[in-house]
Amino acid sequence: MKKEKILIANRGEIAIRIMMACEDLGCDYIVVYTHEDRESLHVRRAREKGPGKRTYRIASYKDPNEIFAVADQAGATAIHPGYGFFSENFRFARRATMRTRPITFIGPRWEVIRDLGSKINTKKVAKSLGIPVIPGSDSPIYSEIEAEALAEELFLQQREQGIRAPSVLVKASAGGGGMGIEEVQHLDTFRRVYRRIQNYAKRQFGDEGVLIEQCLRDYQHIEVQLLCDRHGTVTHFGTRNCTIQSTGRQKRVEVAPGFDPEVWDYSFDSLRVLKDITGHSVNLAREVGYDSAGTWEWVVTRDGRPYLLEVNTRIQVENEISACISRIRGREDTPVNLIREQIRTALGEKLGFTQKDIYFEGTSIELRIVAEDVKRGFAPWCGTITRFEFPQRPWARLYSHVPADKPYNIPTEYDPNLALAIIWGKDTGEAVERAGEFLLGSNIEGHNAKGEPVITNLAYLYDRLDDVLRF
């Protein structure tokens, strides 16, 4: 690999994990930071790396002009967006590769990000391959009569499946982030809701197209981790279960693999379902020429019906638990690092292994440790951390941007995420037991401006361990 200099266009723990991957590969790197993040460990670590300027202060992580200006000033040859911010922005990725001074975007090709970033397009491609998707429209509907006819059909299908309280979702097709969505439980109220969403969509997005789909309630959230290179190799690193989430659909406890029949007596063949959705995900990746790390998100209903939700064309927070249970034959002494592999493939290297070389061992759990009040709807807590201690165990890894040797003020501008704990066990029972031990041994102290003690989700995480992989 030629000498590369990678601009890490993110913050917090993901910035630190990217730095560690760069160090493993022998790549130079620089980081950006805002005023609010000046005390973050990702900034300190970069400064302590060695001689030369490695940190650049910016006004916002969301300003592409600032990011590219820093890249040019520092002579960066590649940009790693992490997750969030510009990670799934095809325009940013396109700009990186089509500039007068091109720079490698560490992620899929911009065309792939664009095409899979559209849920409508992803659904169309999936259906053409026979991949199950949530029943409903796969293109915007502008006709009230057509929309009502589809809704009636969806209600009928649900009744035939024995669903006692069928319902459909009416969505603004140009919306996102939960905006412009309403549930309809009775067909006689459909037209009124349809008109309301259509008017909302026209006002907010300038497009009155509406999507209609079945509303799913009782399901598990399963993900498939893929890793592909730019030479046609497509591999997967198993499945994850991300069902334990906050009220805002933010994941809190994640587990790999996605199901474990030794833990719970599922009403369906759980291993067969995992095999099916993994195969479907690989097929879709091959169809679109996927060439990076990515996650295929699925829901599986209580009776074992899987539906593809969307594709996340980036590295995800929870990639580490997939890596933690994965082994590559002949490389057992080198732990799998999906961020490292993502960087290598973006820089044009071949994976150097195929699916037959990958096998899995044990169960891994990720705990997202957050300063939040779960009793108040997961409301963020703001204040100063004065003590930040966690057990040191050979089966646990901790990633955090919070310094443990000095007080740390949580920036109000960002989510109050404090740390990620990655736990491994030879089976699910041992992983759960170790996760509990880790949480009980953790100590976070602090106070807010009123002198009130810090509030975290440590107790919540401990209580939810009993729900791991249970349906």
C-alpha cells in the first residue's frame, strides 16, 4: 500500500476507531474538531501521535467546504466519513472523486450510495430479485383512488394472515427521519389521512407523492454485515440483533448473531431465516456491484417472515460485534477489524479472502453507554463527568472519547454518547453474564450545573440483558 494520508471527518469513538485502523495499516491521518470537541480524546490522541500538524479546528462537521479545505491544506489523499454526517451523502462522495484534486472517499462508489439511498429504488431492485420487502407500494402514489385500493388490499392480506388489528402506514415518499408518516387502522378513515399526508408532503417537500405499506408491530430488528471489495468479492460477516432500542429508535443493546435457538424457543426455524436473509443480502450486493462495508437491515415477524427494510451504505456503530465473533482461517492470530478492511478496499486492495474462509465463534454484545434519563423518555443529560472507570477484562473492549484523567464537559451540541463496550463470550449465556459483570463494575460520576448527580443508562442496560435474543 502506498503512503496515504486519511482525513477523519468525524468525532468521538468512531474517529478513534478509524485512527486505530489507520495505525494498523501504517497510514498517516489527520482529524478535524469543533470548539465543543476540543477536550475529546480523538483530538488528544491525534496530537500525541507525533510531529507534524494532525488536528484542524473547524466550525462544523457538516460543512463540506471546510472539510475539503482542510483536506487540501493537509494534503490528504482520502476521507473517511465514519457514520452520520457525510457517510451516506452521495453528493459529497461524488464531489470528492470528481474534484480537480481527486480524493478517495472511503465508502461505496457515489452511484451506489445514491441508488441504495433511495428506499423506493432499493425496494424495486429487491423485488426484481425475489427478495421479500414490506408489502405496499414501491413507487409514489398520486391518485387517492389508487392509494385506497392498495390500502384495502393490504388490510385484506393482513386479515388472511390472522393479524387481529391490521393497519397500514401512509408516508410522504420524499420524507425521511420519521417525518410525514401516519398510521391508519380502519379503511373508512384512510382517505382523510391520505389527503392530510399528501398536503403535508407538498408543503414540506414540494412533492405530494405518498407511499402505502403494511404496518408491522411485533418483530425483531436484524442486520446483515457485508464487506465487499472493488474486484468483485462479496462476503458477509454474519448477523446482528438490534431490537433493544430507545424510544427514538436509537440502539442500546446489540447482539451478534441475530438469533440463538439455545436461548429462546422461536416459533420458526431461526437459523434458516438468518441463512435466507444473509443470502438475499449477498445477492442484492452482487446485483448493484457493492464495493465497501455496508449493512442490510431487516425485520423478522414473530411467525418468521423476513422483510428487507433498507441498506446502510456505511460502517455502522455496531460493526465491532460482527468482527468480534468472526474468524478468518489462517489469520486467527489477527483479530478481524472491519474498519481496517473497509479502508483497504477503498484504497483498491483485494480482500484476500472469500466467504469460505470466514467462520464464526461465540456471541458478542455491544452496550451503548449514554448520559440519559431513561425514565424521562431517554432525555439527554448534560453536565460534567468527573469519574469514568470501567473494568479491564480480556473479553471486553471499550471505545470512548471521554478522558478518564480529567473532568469532561459533555457538549450539548451532540448526542450524549459516552462509550461503547464490546463483550465476547463462548456462547450467549456467557456473553450476557460477562456483560452484567462489566456493567456492575463500571463507575461514572459527575454533576450538572445545579450540582445534581450524573444520570446514565447503566442500570437500564443491565436490566435489558435478560431480553437479549428473546422474541
